[in-house]
Amino acid sequence: MKLGDKITRLRILEGQVRGLDRELTQSEVSQAVRAELGGQISQSYLSQLESGTRPHLTSNTRLLLARFFKVHPGYLVDDPEDVHLPIKPRRDLDDRIDLWLVEAAEEFAEDPLLSRALLQIAKHEQSRDCLLLLGAIVDNKALIDRLTERMTPPAPARRRRRLVT
């Protein structure tokens, strides 16, 4: 799902949650972000995000929208075609960690494996614990060597020809 589609979907859901029986308009989201969070997101910026004219959020906007819609900041990025993520509220520390990971994934987009790994950690419900576990693994060189060996695909075995006599 694309970022713009997600924001549109969140506006629809938020309108229902607020008992309006309709979607929140972009202007209502803009006004509510200002009133409820003290932040600022213009209606025109929301329109550009939803239409795809602006494909990426600033980190401040991502955090404001995540808080407003009560979703994980990592949700507010384009998904690979085959991934569907649940919408879950997060704690402030987790939000900051996840935002940092998402920004890093965007910064290192030229390395798709690294970028994907950072997004996977950011989207995990316990991303802080994932990073702590990774830190513990790094301390164990023998374990890293074994895991690296397992991750590296083995070279294809050569087939021996049987001699027929």
C-alpha cells in the first residue's frame, strides 16, 4: 500500500472512530493536529501526500501523523507490494527509535538489503528489544560467524559422473 493510500484510509477510520459516520477531511486533520497536538500540517501538504505528489514525509510530519492517528511511525511509508501491516499504538521511546530506523532506511535506500532490514526492525512491535538483541549478538563473535555462515547460500555441489564399465 502506498503512503497516500494509507493516509486516506486513516482519515476514513478516524472519522468513524470519532463518531462522524464519514471520513475526516484533510482540513479537519490539519486543524485537529494543531488543536490536539500543537503541531502544524497544512491541508495542501496532506493533499500532496495523498495524491502522491510528495512521496515522502518529513520526520516531524511522520511523527505528528503517527501520534494523531495512533499508529506506528513505520506504518507511514510505502509498503512492498506483498506486505500488510497492522495498525498499533506505540510508546514514545519506541516511536523515536522507529522513526530513526525509518529515516535511516530512507537514507540508505541505495542498499536495498540494509534498507529493508531497518524497515523490518522499525515495523516490529518490539523494535527496541530487536536492537538490544542485535547488540548482544554482536558481542558474541563465534555466534556471528555461525549465523553469517548460515545466511550465506552454499555453493552448488558439483555432480560427479559415474563411469559405466
